[in-house]
Amino acid sequence: MSHAAVATHDHDHDHKPKGFVKRWLMTTNHKDIGTLYLIFALTMFIFGGALAMIIRLELFQPGLQFVQPDFFNQLTTMHALIMVFGAVMPAFVGFANWMIPIMIGAPDMALPRMNNWSFWILPFAFTMLASTFFMDGGAPAAGWTLYPPLVLQGGQNLAYAVFAIHMLGISSIMGAINVIATIMNMRAPNMGYLKMPLFVWTWLITAFLLIAVMPVFAGAVTMLLTDHYFGTSFFNAAGGGDPVLFQHIFWFFGHPEVYIMILPSFGIFSEIIPTFARKPLFGYVSMVYASAAIAFLSFIVWAHHMFSVGMPFGGELYFMYATMLISIPTGVKVFNWVSTMWKGAMTFETPMLWAIAFVILFTIGGFSGLMMAIAPVDFQYHDTYFIVAHFHYVLVSGSVFAIIAGVYYWIPKWTGNMYSERLGKIHFWWSAISINVLFFPQHFLGLAGMPRRIPDYSTQFAEFNMWSSIGGFAFGLAQIFFIIIVIRTIKGKGTTKATDRVWEGAKGLEWFIPSPAPHHTFQDGEAVKDEQLAHVSTH
Amino acid sequence: MNKTVLKTALAAVLMFGFAFALIPLYNTFCEITGLNGKTSGQVAEDILITQTVDENRVITIQFDASVNSKLNWEFRPTEFEMQVIPGKLYKTEFYAKNLSNSEITGRATYSVTPRVASLYFNKTECFCFTEQTLKAHEEVIMPVTFIIDSKLTEDINLMTLSYTFYKLES
């Protein structure tokens, strides 16, 4: 790298491999792989976002203006698949790679070569998935839930979609194994389990969820594949199979999957809020137990996604109550975040603004989820825009906000440059307002009966859809602005040098290494000191 | 560390198998609970011994038949409704005809509504899931004999037995 960088950080003699192929393609360095994951996720976020922009463009007015219904269905399906598996999940794996070894004082991930594989599978998987847009019959169009028999009637894209899912499943499982092996075996001396940062804890739990459910999803899509090409009848009523069975298997994966996407964001915010409230996290141990409880409950509530398939009353009651139970550990978490802020010496730097917006907006999303948990009324909300509003409130203002907040929080550590606080705040307010213009009216649309996944709608929905589209375009544009901020920060334009500690009084091992983080850290295996840690449990 | 990796990798493989294990689990679960309208296939006539017949209780059984659009057959029940007394053996017939000019094999699936009633619907002879080959324009009469279990709950006095014929793709 440049001599200037070496001159300003003379302690930073890091032996980075030279040349693109050696540095990036063959890298086994957890920080470089983390960077690759984050860049990949950002690329997919833009791609998936572009698809969403076309969706909002078509829905700007009633009637068909820009795309045909079949292509519209491809858009909604691919938007979801790409955002879930291409943007949110890889972004969190990127954070895990960058931060977990640093946070627990490990020199690298436990299995660095496998780590390289986990990443480099992804671009191929998504090239394969995206290539279906150019095939006869187009991309998968049966929704990201891939319900048969519809998904089996959509042409040859199924094979591509299934293999892409297999590959990214393998990638996720390898990533999860790596995270577990790292956390369980490579913690520095004196880094006990109950001293670990919450981001590490939530990722440990997420990794177990991934190992438990990604293979189930792989199995389900394999059955779709053999039903389509090899004459099996897993989901084919004609051969004695049952299409509803697919929904059970899918949601046995699908519900833990939504917690796979939210638990790491709980972790990120549990790091950010104490830093800017200048208080230790309230109820650290209860946060750990609440995360584990959420993970456990996620396995026993799946059928609340399918109340309307026809279920006996006993089943509906059970799944309704079990689902409502989740609001208890989630409520514990929200309570703890608010209590952490209570009487804290708060300052409102950009990461903290995102965190506060998250606590409020995620709670709105949680409450609309609770509404849908009520089986008798779910029949009205099912497959309407109400569910679209719900899962975007939890996924965008939950997971995506966490990713953005995490980038602002740690990018000074990653690049050594402090991002522009002014631009960051503009980005925040721009996004926080537009996201509500985008998704809040969709609650009303759903309650009024507008179904999801349709390109055209009745005229009484016109006004809210127009608002929603305007909000959508504004939110999309704000994220382009975010990319500009990130690039400026990396290049050091309009930025200041970051200090090692970055945030006043910040705790956690990452703030006790230089900024930018050297290529290799924690090589010596020294014991960590309690006073460096954010959470020193009294237990 | 090798131990951790081995254990987690093994867990992943087992969970892949679990996805497939869910199918027999699901079917067994549905048969035991009667969810999904699945009845437990064919039963022996011995079941008659265990029945306590109440001549005053009469319930209505409706028969329904449909053909998947890919199968060029005519398929209908010979009688649409039947009054039965729980605990007694009854017989009805379904009629099928191949309308095409070639030999076709079909297979029927069935369900009982209301779903919980499927637990009490015992077929002693039926054509569920058996492959039925009909030559061009061949007709066939297919019998179904059944006993409605006398333990049928009081609130049910109407049941529908529905068959759908699908073309068997080779």
C-alpha cells in the first residue's frame, strides 16, 4: 500500500499481500473477507433496491404503465430473494468477519481458508440467480416463499434458483460453522462468555439458527427440484403428496430465518446505544437470555404464517399464543435499550440517531406483527399490504438500519477516517422521514384490502400508493447518497483522521487497537483487561 | 476446534435429513389427528365387532368426484347422497370412463370433510392410490365400502367423501 499510510501509522507494519488476486481472491484475512462481504452486500442492496424502484414506479398509479404482470411478479420475487440472501445476510456476515475476532481478541477467524470459500461462492450463486432474468419465461415469479404448485409452473428458472439457494445455503452454513468455531475456541484469555460483547452473543445464537434451518430450506427446495424434474410427488397431490407440507417445511426454515436477519442487528444496536448513552448496557445478562429465548421460540411458531391454509382451532390457538410469547423477550430488549438511554449523558452522533430510530420504528413493526399473530384477524390481513408494511418496518428499519448504523459506527475504525458527521445526519433524516412515507401508508392500504404482489389495483388505493412511491424514490435516492458518503470516507475526502478510541469513552476491544485497524491484530494471545470491555458481568 | 467444526457440520447434515424426515412425520401426524382430511387407507371388516349401533342416529354422506384437467376421463359417483347409520357397513360405487382414444393410467386421491370426521371414516374397500388403467373408451365401476365409526362425535351429521382422479405421468 502507499508509503503515506505507513508513515502516519509507523506501528502498522502489516504485510498485506500485493496484487488484486493475492490480496482479495485468495485472501484468508478476516478483515479483507469482511470488506468483501460488505461490498458484495452493498452491491446486492443496490440491485435489489433497483428492482423495488421499478415496483414502486409501476404502483405509482393504478393501471399498467411500465411492466407486465408476469414481469412484476418476477420483480417482487427477486427483490425479496436478493435483499434477504444477497444484502442483509451477507452484510451481517461481513460485520461478523470484521468485528468478532477483534471483539474477542482473536487473531483471525478459526477457519480462514473456508472463510474465503464462504465468500467467493456468493457472487457465483447470485450471478446464476440473476441470470434467470434473461431466460425464456424469465426469473422465478412465485414469490420468495416458492410455494408449489405455482413455483413448479414457472419454467426452467427453477433449477437455477434452486442451485443458487443450495450454494448460498452452503456459504451460510460454512460461515456459521466458522463463527461458532471462532467464538467457542479462540477467545483471548479472560474473555469469558458473559464478558463477550452482545454483537458476538447474538451472532453466536444466529449461527446456531443458521445451522439448524438452512439445511431444511435446502431440503425443501431439493424436493421442489425433484418434483419438477424427476417425477417425485412430495408436494404433488396427484401422487399422494401435499402442497401444504411445503409451507410447513418452508416456514420451519422461514421463521428462524427472520430472526437470523434481526438478531445480529439487536447485537449492533446493543453496542451502539451504551457508547452514546455513556452508560453500560442495562440488563446485559437478560439481553443474552432474551436472544436465546427468541431463538428457541422461533422454532415453534412457524404456522402463524399460514393461518389461512385451513388449520384446526387447536392449531390456530397454539400458534397464536406461542407467537405472542415472543413479544416478551423482545419487550425485554426494547426495555433494556430504553433503560440504557435513561439518564445517560447522551449525544446524537449519526450511529446513535439510527439506533434511536430503530428502537421506535422496530417497535411499530413489532406491534403490527403482534396484530397479525391474532389468528382471527389475520384472515383479514393475510397477503395484503399490511404484511408488506409489517415486514418492511422490521427488516428495513430493523436490519437495514442496523447495517447502516454499524457502518457509521465502525467505519472510522476500518478506514482510519472519520466520516462527515454533517452528511451522515443529512442521510439519516432523509432516510428516517422517507421510510415512513414509504411504508406507513401501506398499513392503511392493507387494512383497506389491497392484496400484495399485484401490479394493478383498484382506484381507491391510488393516493396512498402514490405517497408510498414518492417515499420509495426518496428512500432509494438516500441510499445512493449513503454510497457517496462511504466512498468519500474510504478515500478520506472531507474527513478528519479518526482517533484510536473514535468515540468518547467507547468500551470494547476494537477501540483499543489503532485506527485504521492493522491487517493483523491480537497476534500475541495476551489476556484482555476488564477495563477495556463494555460488559463486565457481575455474575 | 476440530471437535466444534465436526459437531456443527454433522448437525447441518442431520438437519438436511430432517427436512426429508418431516414428510413421514407430517403424514403420520395427519393420519393420527385426522388433520388435512386424510383417512387411514383401508381397514379390515373386523372393525364391525367394536361398533355399537344406534338405529336412531342417521347421518348424511355426500359423494363428490372430480377429474384433473390433464386427464380426459369421465368420473362421477353413481349416487350423490346416502343416509347411513354409524356402525353399519355400506357400499357405494363410482363410475369412470376413458373418453380418449388411447390407454391411460390414472390414480385417485381422496379427502373427507369436515376434516376431523376423517378419523371416523373407515373404508373397508376403496380405490385410493391404486393405479387404474383404462383402455380407449373403457368403462369401469369402482366400489367403495365403508363404516362410519359409531364413536363419531354428536356435532357431525354431514360428511363429504371426495375423490379426484389424476393422470399418472410415467
